[in-house]
Amino acid sequence: MNNLTVLIGTCDAYRSLWANFSVCFDRYWKHRTRNIFVGETISVPSYAGTTFETVLCGKDRPWGQRMLEGVKISSDYIFFILDDYFFHYSYSAKQLSTYIEDMKLHKMNRLQISTSGHQKYVSLDNVSYDKIAPDSKYLISMQPSIWSREFLLKVLVPDYSPWDFEIKGSRQLTNKEKNTYVDRLVPNVYFNAVRRGFTKTVGWEDFRKQQKLKDF
């Protein structure tokens, strides 16, 4: 898929997640895409069959500034995720192709392809997705989504943290952003392995055993 880049945000402190992330990604992402880790000073080794590039940005640059380095070298459509998203669902090639074609057709800025319980939606008659309401929380979300590269370049502020990106970024777009959509029919696609402060998420041990992963 030449028109879709997978962009994964990481940092040196999260390197203990990379092996499990790679195993799950290789197991469930069955597509030939350019896959880019954007990090600080340590390159991501090859743990499984998937090939990753690593863009190293240095230790003292803010998250937003680092992520922009990856966005700038990505294709027109970007599947933007984080390194603690351990996948357990496979999107089909037909799904991804349809998503991108629909994004072009309806001029979508972002199509969220993972569920969230903290947003407000507007049902539409002419498309098979819901629109995220212009006054909703999390108009910007790090839930797995396909982004228009052009839109991501506009809203990703260099000094943002991931939390600033979601909270401040959404606030900036309130009642202005009308081209953000969600596929609410897609099931839960990943396990969010850690919470803020690098605390293991409740349910990690069960997920680890189910997916035959190593502890971190």
C-alpha cells in the first residue's frame, strides 16, 4: 500500500515495549506498508518479520516536534499509533483500501478505525461511518486512525505532548472541525499496555498469556 504509512510514536524510556509491540504488529498487520518508528536516540531492533524504519530525533526535543519529523516523510495517508498499542485484530486489505478511498471521496481529515467511549457522534445517511460531532471531546484522538497527512501537519503543534495533542488540540478545533469520522462497526483492535506514568494496564497479565508475550 504505497499511499499508506504506519507511523509509530515512541521514546527511549518505552523501549521495553518494543518487542511485544513488534510481535503483535507482525502477527496482525498483514499489509505491505512503510512502517516508521519515530523515537529519540535508540533504534528499534528487528524482533519479528516486519521491517521498521527508525527516525531518531534526539533526547531533548518535544514529542510533537519529533512526530512531525515522521509525518513530513510519510505518504498522503498515515496510520498513526503509539508503541503501547498491542494489536489483536487484523484489518483486511479490503477494509484499508475502502477506508482510504472513502477518505478521498468525502474529504476526511481523520478516520478513526477503533472504538472510543468518550466521544459524541452524528449519524449520516450518505456514508457508512458516523461523524464525530464538532463539539465532541477528542476531536483529536490517538485512537488508531488514518489521518490525512495535510491535516496532521496543521494540527500537530511542535511543543505538544501526546496528552496536549488530544486535549489542547481538540479544544482548538471545537465547533470548527467537521471532517472527522469514525467506523463504529470495527471491534476493539488493540490492548493499551500502559497508562500515563508507565503503569501496566489492568488486564495485562491475561492479555500477555493469551497472546504469548513476555512481561516488561
